[in-house]
Amino acid sequence: MKLIILVLLCALYSTAANASDRPWNTLTPTQQEALAPMSQQWGGLSEAQQRNLLSVAQHYTALSQEEKQRFLNRLGAWSKLTPEQRQAARDKYRAFSQVPEATREQVKQIVRDDQSKKMP
Amino acid sequence: MSDFLTRVERRAYKQAQFAVRDEHAALDILQDAMIKLVDKYSDKPTTELPMLFQRILQNTIRDHYRRQKVKTAWTTLFSSLVPKDEEGERDPLESLIDEGNTSSPGRPDESLQQTQTIALIEQALGKLPLRQREAFLLRYWEGLDTAETAAAMGCTEGSVKTHCSRATQALASSLRAKGVELP
Amino acid sequence: MSPNKRLQDLSPEHVARLLTQGTEHLDNRTLSALARVRLVALHRCATRNAGLTLDTGHHAHWGLPHTTSQWGVTAVLLIAIITAGASYWRHLHEHEMSHLDVAILTDDLPLEVFVDH
């Protein structure tokens, strides 16, 4: 009985600790590398956003070199979006990943064509 | 007060035991009920004590039932974490059989058959639904009238009558099934 | 008792008599437990002690709360469970969200495709 209470209190404490504000210099080197584009703004982010970014950063080490590059390039723009915009993008991405492979390829081709036209 | 408690303790213990089928729990209930009586009503005239005590006892038994329900849920929830609780895990029927064997040794002048009959009646009582047993015991064993029973149970006289007649029927058929013949 | 008589109806009075006989031979262990319970209740008046249950010597089980302190412990336990449950669901949600975020941030399609401006 006492053991259960202890375990639960630890769990409570750890969730509370997770939710608290994390200064930039307390992040691990990997976290700092993944979130480098955010180093300046970090202190001004909301707790929720910090938490979200930290959990996103967890996946960083598993990325390929190319993916890491894209990740770092986009992170700044991504975190400037409003929470609603980010949620809309997630919904869109989820919907997009559910369409048939062939359709997806078509869309990707259109986007690539579109981009190459824009480029000088 | 002391005399009163001494007079009622055996019957009260048995009542609790029929309801919870566990002697430790029955003793706990009895102690709780006695403490409440002493705490609140030690200045009341002796004539009022039986009714007050019955009301407290029945409430305590009902509370125990409610707690037991929650406890069962908790025990299931934590069964993997908590070492087995021997008191809670006992088969109620098993404890009844123990009861029949050990706590009614019977006096030499009493027939074995009668001891067995008493054990079977107690067992059948234990199987009744809470309210039916409550009504039956208050009305016929404690000798309260219908109005007093209703007051002790916190229900209408009509419900008391219904509970009593159902209890009597259930007891009769349960005992007949066991081959017990009663007048 | 007259075992040769068999009636359809059961006489509650007879049952009551037998029950009373049943109380007359409780074993000594039970009788002394009863006496102890009675004494505890009677002494309770003088030594009313808030908080702790009186030990009758047969309290080895963890029952449901009897006292204020036990209720307190139960309340803490409940709150902890609810909080833990809520935070578990939140973590699950955040986990799913972070997966999507990483996918968007690393997809070969540019960010703008998914973002409405």
C-alpha cells in the first residue's frame, strides 16, 4: 500500500517536473543540437511549446543526415506558426498520408514541377 | 450500558457475521457499532437502547457492504501489486463450513442433528440478500414490530413486509433443498 | 423440534429460537474477542482519541478507510491515480503529435504544402 503511494507520488512529481520551465542551458547537447534554431527564442516560448519541441527533438538522433538538415531548416518557420496553423498542418499531413500512394506521387510531382518553375 | 452490551453482544455479533461471513469483519462491525452507541447515546434511558443499537448496527453493516464493494474493486485493480490479502480472499462458503465445525461444538445433551440444523439455517441466512436478512432478523429474531423494523431499516412498513415474506420463502426453500424439516 | 412434522411454511419463530440457541455455544475464542470488543467500546468514552482506530488485536487486513488519516491517504491515492491517468493520456497525445511534427519537418515535400497562410 505504502509502496503504491510512493510510486504514484514519484510519478506525480516527475510529471510535474516535466511540465516545468526548462532553461536552455539545462538541455542535453543532443537537444541543443536539434533545437539550435530555437536557441534565441527558447526562453520566450510557452511551457507547452517547450514540451512539444523537446518531444520532437527526441526523434532527432534517429534521422538521416538529409532529414536532419530539413528538420533544422524548417524548425524556425514551424515554431513561428500559431498553434492553430500547426494543428491544421498536422491534420493535413495525416490526411495526405492516407491517400493512395499513386495519388500522393502525382501531388508530389506537381509540387516539384511548381517549385522548379519558381526557381530561377 | 455495560450490562446492555453484554446482553446483546452475542446476537449482534451473529447478525454481523451472517451479513459479512467473516468473524474478524463481524467483530470490527460490532466494535464500530458499540463505539457509536457509547459515544452518542450513553446518557439515554436503557429502554431506548435496543432500538438505537439496532439502527446503528444495521447502518454499520450496510456501510461495511458498501466499503466491501469498493474494496473488491481496488483489490482487483492492485492484485498484481499488492501481496494477497488472506482475509479478503477467503471463500465465504469455506468459512461457513469452518464455522459449522468449530464454533458450535454442541453440548452433550444436545443432538448433533440440531447443531447441524442451526448451522444450515445460519448458512441459508447468509445467502439471503442484505435487506431481506436484515428485515427477517429484526422482525423475528430481535422481536421488533413492523413499524420498529421499518424505522431501524430506514424504509417503509410495506417494504419490511415484502422483505420478510421473501426472506421466509427463500429460507424455507433453501432449507428444504438441504433436507431440513422445520415446523 | 419435531422432525416428523413437515409443513410447507417455515415458522420464523422456530428459526429465531434455533438462532438464539446458536448464540449459546460460541467458542471461547469468540467469546473473549466479544468481551474485548465490548471493553474497548466502553473505555472509548474516557479515552476518546481522534485519528487512530483502537486495536482489538485482530487488525491484520487493509480495509477501507475508517479514520480521517486513512481517508486522507485514500484521497491522495485517488488524486494521484487521476493525475497519473490524465498525464498518461496527455503524453500519448503529445507523442503522436511529435511524430507528426517530425514527419512534417523532414518530409520531402516542403513545409508550405501543409501550411495554410
